[in-house]
Amino acid sequence: MGNEAVAVSLDRAVDRPTKASAEAGGLGRDLAVARRVIRAEVEGLEQLSRMLDATFGAALDLCAAVRGRVIVTGMGKSGHVARKIAATLASTGSRAQFVHPAEASHGDLGMIGVDDAILALSNSGESDELAAIIAYSRRFKIPLIAITGGGGSALAEAADVVLLLPRAAEACPMGLAPTTSTTIMMALGDALAIALLERKGFSSADFRLFHPGGKLGRRLLRVADIMHAEDAVPLVGPDAPMSEAILVMTAKSFGCVGVRGADGRLVGVVTDGDLRRHMDDGLLGRSVAEIMHRDPKTITAAHLAAEALGVMNRFAITALFVVDDGLRPTGFLHLHDCLRAGVL
């Protein structure tokens, strides 16, 4: 190969992009698209926030006054969002159910009662499939709340309250795929659910009733759910001999014993560490009051189990006595009880 041919070959090699540079360029374009979509949806949410007014309160009033359920409905992508909103309402203390609009005219209208309210989602407000539900709500005077971008649509005209969506651009470059509009709908549904939750004073204890499984359920476990109670609690009196205390500690297998005074209050605790520190020939004949240490760390049954675990970690201990408001022992919680229940 001549020198001229070698030079041409080298020039082509320099001009040809490597696989790594091509992949990096592709990633850059993909990230640019992703950021553009997110920015478009954030702008839509900001517009929605600015638009909220007294009609949101009116919709909230209708939902709060419902004696039956909030029936959530929508078609297509709006239907998928409606299912999620119904699930969020139900899990936060508001009775709710999704009804498919296309199935409504084939018998599912029977799922909607006169004590219910209807929350209907449609970006255009002109979904033909909603016609049966709209007519049914008007016939039986069932409150109808519309979430729609069509202020002059058939849905908006029929509704008692209209939560109007902003005219935000879809993130789809063709403006066709529901993206920004569905994000806005879902956020508005979340806003309704959480506002209702706060109005009702829905607590973490209430929340756990609807979320007993999974990590969330474990995080919401109360001390009362996993503690040892009644005869399982290791207790002795302060005047008892240490020989009795050791027998109770051995029988209960918790490595400690609580000391209950004459008034029923927890006045101290004896641990296996206390036994080692006082080990001598006269230990068994000494009273519990001589060996115990006072002001033991305690918790109430109403506290979260995760809080109890935090106390144990903070003070480098492995157990807590559970007491009532009068400091009377009602239970016992060991570190292993928390671990078995999956409290982390």
C-alpha cells in the first residue's frame, strides 16, 4: 500500500465515530428528551396549582358529605388514572370504587347508589362512554364532580362541580399521547384524597388498618401488637430475695426481671448484667431492691414498634417494659420481638 493510500485510510479512521462515542451521543439525546418531558409535566402541575380556587373546596365538601362511596370513573388513560385515584381514596379513609364507564350501561350502573357521589375524569369532557353515567347521575340526583380540560364540554355542563384542568401542552412531541394531562389528573386526585384525609383526622393507626401487609404495615406496627403481656411479663416485688428473681428470669427467658412496687408501679429492673456485677456468695440471700437499678427505660403500648426499637438502639439495651400512664407494667418487649415482626 502506497503512502497516499495509508494517509486516506488514517483520515477515515479519525472521522469514523467509535461505538463508545456513539452510545454517549445517544444517551445525551435520551436524557434531553427525558428532561424535556419532566419539565413539561412540572409546568403543567405549576399551572394546576395556580388555578386551584373555591371549586376545589366545593368538590371536597361533596366528597366529605357522601354517606355512600365516591365512584370514580374515566375512559382510556383517564380510566387508568381513575382506578389509581379510587385506590388512593380507599386507602386513606374515604370509601371509593372504580366503575368502568363502558360497563356501566351494561349493568354496572347498579353499583352506583343514591348516597354516592361520582368523580368523572375526561380530558376532553366528550367521552361517549361517560354518557350513561352522566345521565344516571342527573336522573337520580347523584352529585357529579368533573375533572376535565373541556370547560364547555358535555361533562362540564352536566357536573355539579367542575375541576378544570389547565391547557398545558402534552409532553408528547406530536401533542397526542396523554402525558402532562394524566399527570395533572393524578395530582389533582391525590390532592382531593389527602385533603379529605386531613379533614377527617385520619391517623397512622387508621392507615395501618388498610395497609396490614408489606413494609408499610411493619412500619406501622404498634408495641401492643407484638409485646408480651399478662403472665408472660417477668415481674417480682422489691422485697423478694434474689433467688426468686433468678427463678423468674430463668422461667421467662428474657434475661431480665422488672420490679413492681406495692402501688403497682414499675420501680426498677434487674438484668443479667446486674447479676454478673453482684456475683458473690451472698447474692441469693440479698433482696431485689439492693440489686436493681432504678428508673428503667420504658415505652407505652400505643407507641410504634419502630419507636421502641429506636429507644433500644439509643440506650444500647435489648428490652423495654411497657407501662400505662400510671407507670404500671402492662407488657414486655424484646429486641427479638421487633426483629421477628420485621421492624427495622
